Amino acid sequence: MAVSAAGPLLEVEDLHAGYLGIPAVRRISLTVGAGEVVALLGPNGAGKTTTLATIAGLLTPISGSVKLNGQSIGGRATHLLARDGVALVPEDRALFYDLTTRENLVVANRGGKALPAGELIEMLPELEKCMNRKAGVLSGGEQQMLALGRAIVTRPKLLLVDEMSLGLAPVIVERLLPILRRIAQDLGAGVLFVEQHVPLALSLADRAYVLNHGDLVLHGTAQELRNRRELLEASYLGEAEIDVVAARGPN
């Protein structure tokens, strides 16, 4: 899906971010359009979570810019970004485990822009049977579904999802990830998601970026990356290996 002529919903430019002033990611530039699904790929420790956390306001950029609809949001507090329409599904799910599913959704929607219950259940049908059960007793897949429900109940403009498949069986992941496409289509939200299951991620995404050792080493449409599997695999090894494979040209 092409970014609209009005410009990208999310625009990250020359971002340096990390911890205690030490950059874990450098020179990161990426965009996400409204209604677009974009994957952020790379090996463990590549800087994917750092990038997502900085966009979500959990970390302040060391340098560079993060813009939402053309307005700078870099360093804004997470709760203020939530009001602006930025929602994060973190790796640890961040649920209230002593509250029921219904109560978790109510707490998440304190802003009052609730997605109607019928629409939410249509997108996440497995939540219907869980409404009166505490989050702590739900299965891993149900918990992840609830974490996603908490994020979209406020009708976000930008949805950030960190490792939704973590700890889940492949059959559950195959049911969960396509919901991100539905969210982009039905809510018009831009979706940026981190995922380790590369083939599944590329089957879902419009475009993808690959990070390695804190640097952006490869990007393109999902179709381009699927067609250049050898180049994609090389991107997980580093820029030098990419240069070698790229020099050979397409197979």
C-alpha cells in the first residue's frame, strides 16, 4: 500500500536512540502510512524494541526526529501520545492480571473513544468468552488477544506491536497476526510491528525494514524482500554480507 499524498502518518528521520545517552540504534529513518502495515525485522539485539519504545515515548531520542501527522512527538510522555492516537502492545503484554478481561478493556478506554463492543468482538472473537475471566488465568493466546484489544479499543491512529508471537505456538500466531491487517483496513490505522517469524511477517506486511546491530540495513516492499530471500538472509548477518549478495544481483 502506498503512503498517501498527504504524507506519512509516522515519519522517523535520522533517529539515534538508546539508554543513558548511549545509542542502541543509529540513523534510523522509516515511515508508516495510514492503513499501512509495516514490519520491523532483524535478529535479537538488533534494536527493534528500542526503536518501538522511542516512537511510543518510553525513551527520549538522543537525536533525530519522530513525527506523527507532521507534528514532532519525539520525547513526549506515553500518556500524552496515547491521547494523540499512539497505542503500544508491549512484549510483556502489560495486562492487569487481577482484573477481568472486561475490566482491562474499561481501564484502557478511559479517554472515552471506545470502539463499540460489537466491532471489537468481531475483530477479536475469542475475547467474547473471556469477558468475565481474570487476565491472569487466560491462555497465552487469549492474553495476547486481550493486549491487542486494550490497544485498539481507543481507535488508535498508530498501532505499535512488539513481538506479538513471543511464547506462542505457531498455530496461534497464524491466527493472531492477520488481525493486524484487519485493524489497518477497518480502523485506517498505521501498524508498525516487530516480528521474528519472517515469512509470516512478510506475508502480512506491505513493506518491511531490517535492523542489524542498531543500523537499518535493508528495506523494501514485502514482495521485493520475499523475492530476494538470499539478500534478506544476508541482512541478518550484516552489511558486508549484504554487499556480497547484492553484487550478484537477483537469482
